Amino acid sequence: MAAASWYHRDISRVVAEELLAKAGRDGCFLVRDSESVSGAYALCLLFQRHVHTYRILPDDEGLLSVQTIQGIQAKCFRTLPDLIGAYQQPNNGLVTPLLYPVHRARQVADEDSDGEDGRGGGHVASAVPAGGAGPGTWLSAPMAGRTHISQQLHQRLQEQVHSSPASDFMGFMAEYLNHHLQLDLEALRHGHPQLRHLSTALVTACRALHRRIDFTLAGLETLARVFDSPASPRSPAREQVSPSGAAAAPSCLQLLLNKISTVNHLLSSLEKKVLKSLQETVSRHNLALPSVVAAPLPTAKPLAVQSFEVKVGKLQRAALTVDVESGTVAITKRGSGSPEETIPQDKILQLIKYQSMQSKVRLVYDREPQRNLSRDFVFPNARKREAFCQLLQLMKIQHSNLDEPDLISVYVGTWNMGSTPPPRSLASWLTSRGLGRTQDETTACIPHDIYVIGTQENSLGDREWVEFLRASLKTLMAIDYRVVALQCLWSIKIVVLVKPEHERRISHVHTSSVKTGIANTLGNKGAVGVSFLFNGTSFGFINCHLASGSEKTHRRNQNYSDILRSLVLGDKHLSAFDLTLRFTHLFWFGDLNYRLDMDVQDILAHITKREFEALLAVDQLNLEREKSKVFLRFSEGDISFPPTYRYERGSRDSYMWQKFKPTGMRINVPSWCDRILWKSHPETHVVCNSYGCTDDIMTSDHSPVFATFEVGVTSQFVPKKAPGSGPEPLACIEWESIEVIVKTASRSKCYIEFHSYCLEETQRSGENTSQSCDIPGFLKLGWSAKHLPVLNPILPDLEYLGDQHLLLSVKGVESCESYGECCIAMRSMIGSMAQQFETFLFHRGEETGSMRGWMKVRVPKDRRSTRERLYGTPIGLCPHHEPWPWGDAEPSPAVFCRSRPRSLPEPAAGYTNPAYFIFEGVP
């Protein structure tokens, strides 16, 4: 059976509604993947100019059924085509039968127009899932059995490659599956089980491993000989795996196994050999080893002690006792009279709060030399966990005299290396010197707290590149930077390095990659990403290499959307939110490949005169951002440096804009392909201090680009008021009303989800209380105070709440799919009277509507103290009023504060869609 054209895979809700609107007939339908339930589908059906969305859910046996109106018996089907066929008949619970399928657009393989490196692989057709049985079960056109096996295995390989760092190795395996698997199958059918072609592929893929093992073996054997006694014979290990002895081995693979066995033997025996040698040395020379005397535990002070009941493991219960004055944490099992373990504060290395479980924490501490231990504890609730974390932070501050930072400096670099090795020195790049807005010479060598370096077309090995960067920074800064993360996709790499003192402040590290090459199956184009928490601040970094060619603007926009949709970073509980809203600070950089829409000679003339404004006016990235196609609400530093592509290698004096190919000459106009952008939560602190490119690194046709940032961060909050024995006063977040306009052809009822790290769990509103759809393509929804939840943050302190943000998602009651998400800063909402907020809704990189309303954050009177910071304005109350008592009556509406976060647009004037004005009565 041929692949059904009504199945559109993972298109967004907005795109699906646009396709149905173009079709325009009642009964038009299509099927897409569900955004709310993994493995489920969404049936989108047009009737009377409105789109109705039904979820198709698989049961435990993989049978599919449609969620329809109550009273209609759900029918189960083995395959999606069977289900669609049945619902083309009337009286099945849908508003109208499925009459006219909306066909999927035919995909065209994306040829790399610049002739950059790309590996194998042609167009991969979209296929229809046969049921809910999971990945790899596909309904496709009839084919020979052996071809079908090859395609199934190739599909499984693609699923593994998505999360595997060994993408180069997988390239060899993809070649085998595509071209040689059938030859091995044929040989097997004739009784030859040797799999000769697989062996050849493995030998080719393992060549680099041979070299690395030879190198490692040589080093291990040298070290072993150092500790050999003079009378002992030379170790025969090397001779056993030397090339001269390889003739006896049945194959190259057997030789590799012999080498691995030797490495295993050397590693397991080396420690014993060194220990024996050192013991003999001590005995021979009568050396006395210093005895280790355990320091006596400090005297406990009962008044300072706080105890917490916790769960350790699945069933075991214990007590965690925190003594701030003596600087210890004791773990006592239930029923035991004495502590099982007492941990001094200087041995506590890290405290990690679980994001998946608000009451769980991980304590990492140093138990023995060279050995760290981590233990998980579950508290009765999130408030108890927060109190424990506060006490530990207070204890660390009191005993170590180390303040947690308010500000850190972040360096971001991007460079397309042109598949050639780097020069010996990267000093100008790593110290932000060259052209544009650069670092002053007096500050250039001040080390940054975090270095994030993204490269494209990087031919170096992963570890080789990381060590080269670390060595470069050590030479420049005299600091041995630690590796937080390395993520690679073929030749696209991202490395995150931090100062040693910040290593304990980093947690929840996640990495991910997305392929956007030919048919989204090749990794020559795509993105790699890293996310983590620095104390209480979340960071995301994305390095990408988008489609090349002046005429490929739409394809680059699609690459951006694919990356937004598929990159798996940050807190899993925020996976339903737009990727750009999941982090306090998100940095996106790389070879974006957007070009200049101007004749090449005119471009060269403007560059000579340094007339960059004229060129930036025709920059494709700027034009697409103005049209809200990509990078909505992102920021970029001022560009005051010349285009970074396409230079003649070995020189920065001239651009090599002509490229000769077998098909003829191609023109690559000089362009700012290499860019660094960022997006931060509202009312956070981020300042770009430099943005430029080097002028002395010439090994590639791209110049390296750099940007440095001053970024505000938060740490574990410690209240001024010591925790008491009585009930804690509660702060509360109250809503007076919310109004939403969404871009949709649906008439679905909606609810709002509220997420924040200051809440114990996600909260949701009731259904909207008002609704109108007078304007085609838009739906206006309203909620009154009665249908909006009062939210109680975990902590009631003003300073703590001023750093918090709320993430809101508008979801359909029927489909549970998001119509848009937004972020609201609580800092400006603190006060006894309602404040107005207004912001845009985003979903999968698109602007999908707007939200506005009135809210207030009320803080108890005794929890309003704040501290002085290195950045920003103090957290205050409404600027027009004196501090308020807790129970005061509300002032008159005439003096309501209407303060607006600086990072949010002004009302109406900031709207990008004219339809929003119609609801306001603006012509």
C-alpha cells in the first residue's frame, strides 16, 4: 500500500490550520503527530471555517482510537489508514465525515549549493505509521524482502544516531546498510556466514582506534618499565601485538582485539605494580609515612541544630541534622541512636535540586581522597527541601567566607574552520581582539568565568580539539579550565569550559543534537546544544550550521524551526514550552549562512568604504527577523566589523567570491554568515560587552567571531530571618483577569497552565469564561479572577520572589495542545495593588498571539528586606506608593500602577499582526 499523503508527520498546529484554510472545503482533513502525547496523532478537520482537532491515541496493545464526543463508542483499529477509512463514513462522532484529504507537499532533496562537505544519502520519503506499536513500524510501498530489511535497519540506525556522539562511526555503518548489507545477505543465503563486507566496514571504521591504542600502549608500557625492578625481564606485551606478530592473527579485527586485551591487562596490573614498587622503596630506605590523625568533631550546639525527616532509597527513613554553627551535616537512620555519617561543610562539594521531583535533593561530598560520593534524599515537601538548602548555603557562607557571585562573564565564540587544522595560536579569538567592538588591551586577558566555543567544519578529533582549547586558555590565562560538556555532530562541535571554582556550581547538564542535512538525515548541517544550571540560573547554548546558498533563505528558516522543535535541552517538565522560553539565558550562534541580497560589486564597494549600515539593511537574517520568520525577540550586538565570509585563505585583504564548480561558476557574495544572538527572560541582567571578529586567523575562508557578556545569576536564597518553629507566612500571586488572543481557526475551549520553580507543582486554571471569534483566523479568550488559581510560592521573601519568573501555556481542552506560551517576570508585579502585564505568545518559534491581564504578588510585611547587588535596580514596591501594610485596603483604580518591564513591547504598537488591532477597534 502506498504511503498516505494525508499524513504530514510533525508539522505544527499553525501550519496544519493554514493548509486546511487554503483547502477551504468542509470535510477537508489531515493527520499530524500530536504535540501533547508522544506516539499519538492529531486528526485536523475543517468544518464551517473552523478547524476541529481530535486526538488519535494508541492503547497498550498498539490499537488506535479517536477521542470523540461522549456517548459514541470508541472504535479501535490496527493501522492509521484503516481508522481514516472508517471515519470517512457518517455518524462516527465527528462534526463531519472525512471527505477531502489535504495532501502533503512533495519534498525535494536539498542539494548543498555551495558544494560544502556532505555525506551520502538521498531523499528519504515520509512514511505513515501503521499503528501505535512504536518506532520502526512503518507502512510503506511493496518492496523486496531484503530491501525492506535494509530500510528497517537503516531506520533503527537513524534513531540511534540522533543521540549518539559517534556520528562519524555511524557514517560507515550507514554506508554498509545502504550498499553492502544485501551482499552479505546473499552470501548468507548461499551458506557463507563470514559477513565479509561487514568485516571490511568495521576494519575501516576502526583504523583510528588502532592508532589510538598503539599510542596508549606505548605510553602504558613505558610507565610499566619505569616501575620494573632491574632484575625483572622486559614485559613481552608489546611483542605480542607488534606488527610482526600480526601475521598469525586471523584478521585485522583479531589484531585489534589482541591489543585491547593487552591494554586491559596493563591497566589492571599497573596499579599493583606501582604500589609494590613504592612499598619496596619505603621499606628499603626506612622512610616513615606520616600518620593521619582524625580531627575531633566540634562540640554540637543544640540550639543551632535543625533536623529533617527524609527518605533514603525506596523504603529507608533517616534524619538529616544540620548544625550551622559547627558546620556539619549528620545522617542518622531511623531507630539508630548515633549518626551513621557526619559530613563537615568543607567536604560538601555540591547540592543538586532535582527538577523532576520538587522534594528531592542530591548531596555530593568528598568521602575519601580521590573519591566523591553522592546520596539522594526525599523531603516531605518542597518547602522542607528549600529550608534544608538554605541552611546548607548559610553554613557554607559562614565557614568558608566565600560569597556566591551575582555577576559572571560569559565568552561565546563561533568559527567555521573550513575543514583545515587551526593555527598554533588562537589568542586573538579567545581574548576578543581584532575588528568590531573588541576588548580593551588592558582587560583582554582577564579570564572569563565560562567559555562556550562552537565550530563548524572542524576536522580535528573531539578530544584533540578540547585539549587544544584548554591548553590555549591555560597559556593565556594561567587557569586550568574544566570541561562541562562536549557535544558533536559530524564536524559541528560545541565545548563548554568553566573556571575550576565554578565546577561545583554547575548541575543538570544536558546535551543534544539535530540533523538538518539532506532530508534531515545527514549531520553535515544541523545543530548541537548544551544546557545547565549555574547555581539557580539556567543557561542554554546552541551552535548550528544551516543550509548554504544565497537562494536558500526559506530552507535556513526551516532548519531553524526543525532545531527548535527537535533539540532536547533543559528541564524535561518544560518540554511542552517553546525552546526559547526554557532558559533564563539562551545563546544561539554558528554559521547561520544568511547572505546579503545585493550585487557583489556593490557589496565590495560598501565594504571598502566601511558602509556597513547599507549592507545590514539587505542582510537576509535581519530581513527575516523583521518579518518574524526566525529568532523572534532575540537580541544581537551592533555589527561594526566587515563580513566574515568568504575570504581568500591565507589573507584577510580580499574576498574569494567566485567559486568554480563542474556545473559552472558560482557567486558567494561576502556576508555575515557567522553570528551570535541571545534571548533572556524579561527583567534579567545581560550586557554584551564585545562583538567582533579576528583579523589574523586566516586558515579558513571564514573569520572567527566572538562576543562577551556580563550576565546576572542567582544563587541558593538565604533569608535574613532565621527559620522559626511556627507556621511560615505565605506570599500569594493573585490574578484579576487574563485576556488572550490566539491565531487559530479553532473554537476550542482553553485553560492556562502555570509553571515556575517557585511553585511546588504546576497549576492550571479553569476553562475560559468568555470567547469570541469575530475575526477570521483569530480567537479571543477571557478568564475572570474566579477561574484563575491563587498561587503560593515556596518562599515568601521579596528578594527571592524578585528573581522568579512564571511560564504560562494556553492549552486546548480537547487536544491538550499548546496554542502559545509566554514568560512573565514577577519583579514588576510585586505590590498590594494589581499591575498590568502584556506579552506575546510563542509556540515552536512562531508568534501565535498575545496575552495581557492584571495581577499582583503580595509579600508578607516581615519578608520585604533585600540586599545590595552588583547590577540592576533594587527590588521595590510600586514606584508611586509607599510600602504597604499586609492587610491594607486596595487603593482606588485611578492610581493603579501600570509599570511595564523594559524588555516587553509597548501595547498595540509592538504587535506584528494587524489583526490584533481589530479587537481593539483600531482601524
